[in-house]
Amino acid sequence: MTPDPRGTGSHPGIDTSVPHTARMYDYLLGGKDNFAVDRAAVRKVLEAMPDMPQSIRLSRLFLRRAVRYAIRRGVTQFLDIGTGIPTAGNVHEVAHELAPGARVAYVDHDPIVLTHARALLSREQQDRVTIVAADLREPEKILAAPEIRDVLDFERPVALMLVSVLHFLRDDEDPYGVVKRLCDGLAPGSMLMLTHASLDPDPETGLAASAGWANATSTMNMRTHEEILRFFDGLELVEPGLTATWNPDGEPTEVLERAIRNIWGYGGVAVKAPAGTHPDH
Ligand SMILES: C[S@@+](CC[C@H](N)C(=O)[O-])C[C@H]1O[C@@H](n2cnc3c(N)ncnc32)[C@H](O)[C@@H]1O
């Protein structure tokens, strides 16, 4: 048990002496589920890249648009890996606005995320929404998890959401292989929806900001547009491709999208075609 410096008790398995990526992200989004160590790490990031919070808000905007995009095209099951500490407009909230029967399985490896997410889910939601402790680096375990299979039917299309999480995998952790193994377990018509931090606007600044995660639970590995595009290999990328402000259905643009100068990331969606129909097969 680690003592909780906020004096609200103690959290089993939650280490308050190491910056956690989920809690750093919570602080970057203006949340209050973070500790001094997380805030100190974020301050280092912001010194190098003061405009990073805007890019994070764009990634959250992507998440909401991507959920609506999937539902409009008949995909109502979501596997959201790297869920994060719940904030307004979570996948199930956005999905249930358009499709009350939509099913969502959340996956994260951070115990604080699981504690918060479980507290948020109502009893009535529990047949349609689940939250599971698992590691993105173990895709087969995720695909086989009984709690996930209770909620998602893998015989039907699933939208796999990897929003702001793949940059926490180092190259030697085989992020491309992880994504491929996950997609291999999904039915045709499934979608891969991801955002990923990028250092394209200025690599030097990108590397300086990444150093803020040096002692955190996961390191930050920003990638170029070309490197991020590779995650979609073998899938059919939908228009407008991998972009900084992704808006395929022409939803009203947000002030943030018009005002932002440097965008430190990209988002995109691709569809898994039926076997034998994709030109790469
Ligand atoms: C930056 S937050 C993104 C949260 C959410 N997807 C969003 O876009 O708002 C990244 C989340 O990924 C989780 N995460 C990082 N590495 C992970 C891994 N290997 N397996 C599972 N979750 C991971 C962290 O705990 C954190 O909650």
C-alpha cells in the first residue's frame, strides 16, 4: 500500500513516487487525479513544448469523432486500449449517445485508471461496458480475455482504438507487430483508429519534451508521419488519411483547430478488408 499524499487513504499498487503516464496526461488535460511527481514531470514537458496541451485536446477530439464515424458506418463495438483516467466524453458516453446498445471494452495497465473507471461505470452499463487490466504489449492475452469476450463479439467488426498510447511503446517493444497481432484477431470490417505524438513540427523540441517522460512508467517515443503511417499497413486507410485535424464527416470545426499552430501528432482510421480483397494480400 502506498500512502496517498492527498490524505484520502491509500491505493493498493499505485506508486506515487514515479510519474505515471496516465496521471501526467490527466494533469495535461486539467484533471485532478495526479500527484506532485506527475506535475513535476509535466512541467518539464511544458518547458520544452508549451503548446502540447492543445495537441492533446485535438487527440481527444479525434477520439470522439472516430467513435461517431464508426457508429455511422455500423460498427458498434469498441476495444479501447490505453484508456486513461476517465475524463468527459469517454468512448462509451460518446457511443451511447448515438447507439445505446454499443459495447465497449476498456484496457489499461495502470491500476489508478482501473480504480477510477470502475467507479464510473454504473451497474446497468456492466453488460455493455467493461474495464480490464492488461498490457498492450501482450495482444493475445487481450484478445483472449474472458471479461472482454463477454462484452465484445469478435465474430463481428470491432473498432480498435489506440488513442495516444502507441508512442509509449519503444521500437524494441515491436509496436508494429503488436498492432498487426491485434488486427489479425479482428473480423473483416473492423477498424483501427489511432492517434500518435509526432516530432514533425520541430524534432529538437520533440526530443526535449520527450525527456519529460524519462523517469515515468513509460517513455515517450514520438514518431514521424511516415513512421506512424506504417501502423496501417495491410489495412485500407480512410479519407482524409493520417492528418493533424481529422474530420471525415465534416463535423463543425472547433476554435482549437483553427487557432493551433504546431500540431504534435496525427490521427487516422483504417478498415480491415475481407480476406483476399485488399491489394496487399
Ligand atoms: C496518454 S493516455 C491516453 C488516454 C486516452 N486513450 C486518451 O486518448 O485520452 C495513455 C494511457 O495508456 C496507458 N498505457 C501506456 N502503456 C500501456 C500499455 N503498455 N498497456 C496498456 N496501457 C498502457 C497509460 O496507463 C495511460 O492510461
